[in-house]
Amino acid sequence: MANFELIEAESRSRAGKGVARATRRAGKVPAVIYGAKQEPSLIALDPRIVMRELKRGGWRSRLYEITLDGQNIRALMRDVQFHPVTDAPEHVDFQRLASGERVRVGVHVVFLNEGISPGIKRGGVLNVVRHTVEVACDPDNIPEKFEVDLGPLEINDTIRWHNLIGVGDARPVITDRDFVIATIAAPTVSAEQLAEDAAKAAAAAAAPAKGKGGKAAPKAAAAAPAAKPAPKKK
């Protein structure tokens, strides 16, 4: 199952803009944990921890366990507000996770056995449509990842939702079709090859015309001398 990142937090006694400004002056980032039919928990975070998670990317789908007053609260980071000038984080919203209450989360897709896929060996290209898949699932059973076995796939084969390994009881957010995850596309001419072909064609067009035998065509004959004037009659 999924791993939870541990974050330490401090309690804030009150809400409001003035209290939030005081928290920022003290060198902390104000935050709130809401959801699961409980009262919101007001917290303050170390800004270095917030920046670390933001720089890692994928923070909206990462699972956190927030240590607060001796308790661990499982949550998802849902939103971050930034300063309009410095881009420093000014406020963080977390959604509390409750067992038995499905939550929407993005799960990363991992592709296996690319090196032995017959389609890729023959020059096919792995075209990934979705690197993550949005699903709804119980917080206690959130998959750490979905897997795709590329080993038996040929050119023009398609990987869909039902082909994913490790789905468990997760339900896709897209429910009206068996949507595409990736395809093995036919080989295509690379941009470098196209540029090289275009350069060769341009060079050929700019070359001087050649006559037979590889010699340059002779220049046009000089103009004939002007005719003598007719003799005058006596």
C-alpha cells in the first residue's frame, strides 16, 4: 500500500488574517486540516518543509501523516497560496483522510519490461497518454502505483484502464469508457532526419546545372557580327 510522508506541525489557537500574519512573522506557514466530518485543525508548518514538498512535484497526490500534539493525522495537500511578489508559500490546505470514506487521488503509472517488448524492439514508440490516473479509493487502501507490463505488446497495441496491475478496489474517476493509458505507436521519422533531408534537398537545388558527362553546359554562342551596309547606287 501507499507510503505516508511524515510532517511535524504546531497548533494554532485561533483563525483570522491577523493571526495568520503573526504566524508568518514568527517564521512559520499557517495551514489548516479540514474534512472527515471533523472540526478544522489550525496548524503552523516549517516553511522549509513546505518548499521541499513543492519542489518534489506531485504534491497534490502525495500522502502525508501530520504529527500534531502527539497524534498522527493522515491528509492530502490540496492547495497552497503564494505571496504575489516573492512566491513564498503563505497558506496550505490539507484534506483529512478518514477510514472508510473514499478520497480522490492521483496514482502514478509505472511501465515495466520496455526492453523486451517486441513492438518497441521493432522500432515502435511508447506513447504515454496518462502518467497518473485519478481514482477514488479508501485511504487505507490507496495504491502506491499502477503497473503496466509492456513485455508482450506489439506495435499498435493499446493499454487501457483494465490492463493496469495493482488496481485493487480503486475506482477510476472516468467512468464512461475504458480509457487509454498508453499505446505502442508505429515508428516515425525523427525531427533530426527530417531536417537533414530538407538540408540535402536545398543543397541539391542550389547546385549549378550539369551537362552530359558531368561537364558544365557550354556558354551561349557569341552574337553574330553586324551585317555590312549595302553599297550606295551611283
